[in-house]
Amino acid sequence: MLKQPCHTLNACHTVGTNGACGASFSRDHKIFASSTKEATTLFSRVLGLIVKAFEIREERRTLAGLSPEQREDIGINTEQVHRESLRAYWDLPANRLG
């Protein structure tokens, strides 16, 4: 196996030997990879919630623009439309978060 200089400032060990240097590097790499994956997952969840909030906001605007006949067709009244249109964009229905 080829021996390469250690990645630390203390070059007393070499990568590829049974020394602590190679083991330390692989352990650090696993921790970093795990942290990166968790951060990426968290970021994607937050981004997904933001996208969902904008989709629901657009749906509420569309609902508010329906004619009385259209509202009657889908079984909601003017008061329900008004209440829904007043909700904040971050006020997402629980059944839509999953």
C-alpha cells in the first residue's frame, strides 16, 4: 500500500498505516458527512414548507376569486371563503404538511 503524508500538522503518522492518523481522518469524515446530510435534510424540509406555503397562498387567492356559482358548486359559502382568505400564508392546514 502506498504511504501518503498525514493530513494533520503533526506528520508523525502516515495514512494507510495502523496509526491513529488514518483512523482519525475516517472518523472525522463520517461525522462531517453525517452533519452535512442532516443540514441538507433540514434545509430541504424548510424549503419544502416555504414552497407549500406559497402554493396554499395561491390556492386561497384563487378561492377568493371564485364566483358565487363556483363556490356553490364546491360546497362552500361566502363566509368560509372570507375566513380562509384572511388566514396568514404561514398558517398551513395540518393535513397538508405531511
